[in-house]
Amino acid sequence: MSKALVIDYYSDVLFTLIEMAGLKVSLVNKILNDGTAMAELMLDYQQAKAQYLKGSPSSIIDNGRQVLYGNVGYRVLLENIEAVKSTENEAVYYRYIDLTGLTFTSKN
């Protein structure tokens, strides 16, 4: 299969899934072609690099004092958060970052 056919196949699958999700194919196509999607992806990578993240998804606990990478189960996350809460009287900060997905915002 030629490279062009492979790209066309995956584009067709992507746009079919987008339609099935009830999203606007024209908007997604626009942001893929005008560089917006790539810019958002690069912003995510820059943020991950600034936070020294080494994997995706990453779970950041207690304002960066603990970082868990990869497919970590709910109970592991809960136990880590509860352990931090039980040892300190201050707030526990938890943030989940998944670099495999993109978030798009449309500007009207």
C-alpha cells in the first residue's frame, strides 16, 4: 500500500469517528491543515518538558513532589493521595496530564 493510500485510509477513519461523535469534521480538518493542532501539540510537549515529565499519562501529586507515569491504577493513585493527606495539614494538589490527546478550542 502506498504512503498516500495509507494516509487517505487513516484520514477516512478519523473523519468517520469524528462524525460519529457528533463533531464538526470541517472544524477538525481546518485545525489539522492550518497548523493549530500541531501548535497545540507542541505546547503540550513544552509544558511536559518544563515539568520534567517522562511519560504519558502522568499523575502529579502534591504540587510535583510525586509523579507517577504510565498506566497507574485508581487504587494506587488513591493510596498515594491519601498518604500525602494524612501526613500534612496543607492542601494536596493533583493534576492529570495525558499527552496522547489534544484539546481544541474554537475561536469565533
